[in-house]
Amino acid sequence: MSLLTRTAGATPDLAPSRGPRESLLSRGAALLVMGVFTLYFLVPIWWLFIASTKDRGDLLTTNPLWFADGNFFANIGDLLNYGGGIYVRWIGNSIAYAGLGALLATIFAGMCGYALAKYRFRGRETYFNIVLGGVLVPATALALPLFLLFSQVNLTNTFWAVLLPSIVSPFGVYLSRIYASASVPDELIEAGRIDGASEVRTFFTISMRLMMPALITVFLFQFVAIWNNFFLPLIMLRSEELFPVTFGLYTWNTQLNQIPELRTYVLVGSFLSIVPLIAAFLLLQRFWRNGLGSGSVK
Amino acid sequence: MQHKKRAVVTGVALLSALALAGCSGGSGGDGGSTADAASCAPSDGKVTLDFTSWIPGIEDVVAMWNEENPDIQVNVQTGPNGNGGTYKSFFSQLAAGNAPDLGQIEYDALASFRVQDGLEDLSACEDVVAAEKEFIPWTWGQVTLGSDGVYGIPQDSGPMALFYRSDLFEQNGIAVPTTWDEYKEAAKAIRAKGGYITNFSTADINQFAGFVWQANGHWFSNDGKEWTVDLTGDESTKVAEYWQELLDEDLVSTYPAWTEEWNNAYNSGEVWSWNSAVWGANSISSGAPDTAGLWSVAPSPQWEAGGKSAGNWGGSSIAVFKGTDHLYEAAKFALWLNTSDEALTALNESANIYPATTAGLELPSLQKGVDFYGGQKIYDVFAEAASQVNPDFVWGPTMTQTYADVSDGFQKAVTGSGTLLDALKSAQESTISTLKSQSIPVAE
């Protein structure tokens, strides 16, 4: 959690210009390690991009890391039209599950973590430890029990079956509590009370802003977790119209033996499906930098 | 802070309310599904059936049915293929009591649903019993599971034959092998030219099972009381030792099946033949597009010269799940889907389904020459193979585990530790212990 220690009000601000001088050797080594890792992470994406510009024949026969013929837009057009435009629907579903789920999860986790950090009540540590325990339970292990529960209330194969389990984030609670206790000064809350603001209003207008870097982190983590959550939709959903994009692409992938042209669609579809994630990261990461509440009580 | 405490109390109250709602929902659901399962009588009024399948284009075929049968509407749901997740869903839905009325189940998975008591016995329906004669006899054997019941309607089959590069065989003066001995000789000749006769897949254990099936071997049997597991019977051992020799002498390649690498081995002409099922025709044409027109199909090599025996790889059925309220309608739909000319033609067009009925093998689309195979009428070869499949081969109730264990052992064998036979031996033991752990009676 380096971003936490950096941004928490407890630590002194880092002076940007004056760092210890590093030797050329160690800097070179660091660059090399980072370079290798960058390559390691980017090559698959590059491959995916190249593959999605090729038609089916070229995919196998031409250099996998360089362009053959520009079929990219034709491929995208085919993909968007296949099966009555079901792919667009899947992308929409994923955005709905992940966007809405992450938003609600962030609000709940923020409130919960804030309450645990700033209020004293009996059993506070017990609640917190139970929530912490939740971090350790893998989501996969919960999918089947959740399915049985949702079956009893007839909610399987509905939008809610994927959304409801996604709006809890034990890790988010943990992060919010740690962050709130470090970055939301008690004096500020007191000041709010003296001015007559209700606790809820104090939370939404003051504390939440101070906690913004943590909340953005929770949101991004949860967004990615829901976007990539595969097992829950697999267990819960039966209707194609409800699938998120990951599960839809997987379904296509299992049908490759029967409909070979799906291979192209799976590749192009996978490539397009990472675009929203990249966009979310690029748009939200600036909040990590300017969300600091430092100086508010000086 | 009085109001904090109240919030907690409200939360607890909410939770218990949810729990209560859950319970009452459950008892209501159970009450609905206790209809008499054994009777096969038509329901009154309009009926809606849920049907889960992963066959491409199944929606269009079902739409044809829905148009003709306003009183029996079928609601189709698609998903990944069986082992890709749909079987898992079926089992959880059965546990929760909300399984669909009908589902796609491959032959090798039917027994696992049967031992969990997840399937309706269709022999209660006269139409189903009467339809037996329409099907290729061995496919019917796959759905009766060696009992008097009928646990599904056969949909397609995967009779096996030999796909080979006729151009390469011809240019190099190598005769197309008709026996496994000749196959091995051909393999040596091809290896001398720098190629491989085929690729041995450690992932497709059902292909290997197809070889054992062809050799008249049996992996499982069930006398109605208990299961017998025999992965290491004489025929199975013979097949395993045969392929072990090919592996030892480096006569076959061992690329992971269904990968780009594997496609490429075929596309580049490094690998010359593939013992595969009828549906493999499409896999080659999509995986090795540069070799169009160069392939042919011949009957599988035999263990004895002049023998006439074929293996089977794949094939599936449409089963009716326990808990359906509309057995009669479900059976009627399943029969239409798998016997009517219109449905079989549509399924063949959209998904290359190779029918399980004798009449289905005469579909016009199966009588044509196929350009990818140099215009050869390849389906004639498969139709003949379909009539040569041993009807007595039975799948076990824990095939997922058996496949996985054999596959693990095969993987070790191709990397040089242990043999294929060792893999079968250890899978034999693990299968018996898995059966025992699921309280399925098994003979030692």
C-alpha cells in the first residue's frame, strides 16, 4: 500500500526535487527490471491487438507480433453484428454490473470503514475482525451457497443475482477504516457538529472528500473485481442477454470447435473489452494525486 | 450515541427478515416440484419449457418449433459447453430444485447425472419407446445406460475415421494404412521424411477412449447393482501399449491439442493425419486453412486385417431433468428436435450436428462432396463407421475425474516419466476411490 503511506496525512510531504542521488548502476538496474516487466505485461496486449486486425487465415500463418492485413474495422463490424449485436449488450451489462456494483460497494465500504474508524461502540473490533475475515474467503467459494440462497428467493438468472453479491467489499471496508482514521481529523468532525451538521451530512460533505483517494482505490479494485468475476455469472446466469462480456466471450470460446469464425470474434471482443478498464484507470488515477486533505486543519 | 445502537438493531432485524424470506421462499419452491414424476400425460393448456443447450444456432431451430406449437413454447438458454461450466450449473440447479426442463448432456456425462438422480426416465412415454427403432442402435445404448430406462434422446454421434493428407501420402509413395500395424509402418516412413503421422493428444481422453471402444474394450460396466471399472482390461492395455511404442520411437508429435501450435502443425504439413470423429472435419478446415483440398478421409485403421470396427468420439443427448412438470411435452420436443427432418437439417447447417438417427444420415447435405476434402463425399465414410460402432460401450459416473486423472498420467508419459499404461492403472485406482467416496456401489 505504498500509495497509502504516501498520501496519508500522517507522513510529511515528500519534497519533489530533493531525493537521494542514485548511482548510475542501480538506476540502470531498476530501469532494466521495469523495462522487462513492462514488456512482459504489454506483449500479450500487443499480440491481442495484432491478432484482432487479422482474418482467420492470417492468424495462424503470419507473424503473430506484426500486422498482416488491416481487417481491424471489418472484424469489429462483424463482431458487433454477430448474433444480433449481442456483444454490445454484453459490454453494456458488464459496465452496468461493474459500474453500479463498484459505486454501491464503495459507498457502503466507505460508510462502514468510516464508522469503524470514527465512532466508538461496543463490539467495534469484533465487527471489524469479522469483516477482515471476509477478505480471506474467496468469492469462488461463496458462489454456490449464493446460488442456493438466490434460488430460494427466485432471483437466479436475473440482473440482481450478479449485482447484489458484488456490492460488498470487505477489503474496501478495511482500507476505508485505515484511511479514515489516518486522514479524517476528529477536530474536523467536531467542527462540523458544532456547526450543526448531522453525522450523515458530515460524512458526505467533509469526510468523504478527505477519504477520496481511498474510495477511488476501492472503486477501482471493486470495478476490476466485478468485471473479471467469472464464476458468479457462470453459476447464476442462464440467459445470454444477461451475460457480462467475460462470460459471453468464454461461451463463444467453448464453441470454437463448432463455429470456427468465432475465433476472430473472441479475439476482437477480448481486445475491445479491455478498453473500458483502461479508460477507468486513466480517468480515475488522477484522483489519487489530488485527493489530499492536507492543510485543512492547520 | 444512542442512534448508532438503533442502526445496528435495525440491521439485525433486516437480516433476520431476509433469512425468513429465504426460508419461506424455499418451502414454496419445493411444493411446486413434487408433481408425480413417473406419469407421462399431456398437461392442460399452454406449457412453457426451459431448455439449456450450447449448440450454435439452437435458437433458430427452437423458433421453428415454437411457431408450429403454440401450446408448447420452448424457452432456450445458451451458455458454455458442458464441461466448460454448464454441467456445473445443472448440478447446482438440481440441488436448488430449479433445473430447466430439458438440457443438453453429452453421452459421457449422462451417467453422472443418472447416479445423482437428476434425470427423468423417459421410458414412461410411449412415443419415446416407439422411437427407439429410428435411432442408430448404439446411440440408443448410450442413453439407456445399460438399463431398462431411457435417460435422454440421442442427438448426435461422433463416429471416427482417419483424416489424412492424401497429397503427402501419394507423393511419398506411402499407402494409406488400413490396419494399426500398417499405421505404425507408415509412421516410420513419414518420420524418415521429417513429418509425424499424427499428434498424440494428452488432453482428449475421450479420443483415446474411442480407440479402446474400437478395439472392443470396455472401461465401465454396470449390472444394475454395482459398477465395475476396468481401465486396464486387455484391449485397453493393447491400445495403450501401441501408442506408447509410437511415443517411445518419436513417431508421433505431442503438441497440446486445440492450441495454435497444434493448428499450425497441421497447417504447415508437419503432421499428416488425425484419427478423429465426424465433427473433426470442421476443426481441420478451420485450423489448417492452407491445406484446403489436400485432405481425404478413410476408414479407421483396424486391429485385424479386414476388420470392420469403428470408435466413437463425442456425441450428445437431450435429457429431461428431475422436477419437470411437463414430461410429456418435454419428451415430445426432444423427439422432434432429434428426429424430424427439418430440425436435423437446421442443426446440421448451423452447428454441423451429425444426426443419431438412421434416416438423418441421409440428409441431402450429408450426401455432397466437400471441397476441403478434394470433393470427396466424406460423410459416406462416416455413415459406414456409424454402423460399426460397438453398442455395448458404457461411460462411468465420474468421467470428469477419470478424464482428468488419465490426462495427468498421459502428460507425464509424454514427457518421459511413466507410461500410458501406468496412467491408466493409477486412474483405475483413483476412479474406484472416487466412486466409493460418492457412495456409488463399485465392485473391487
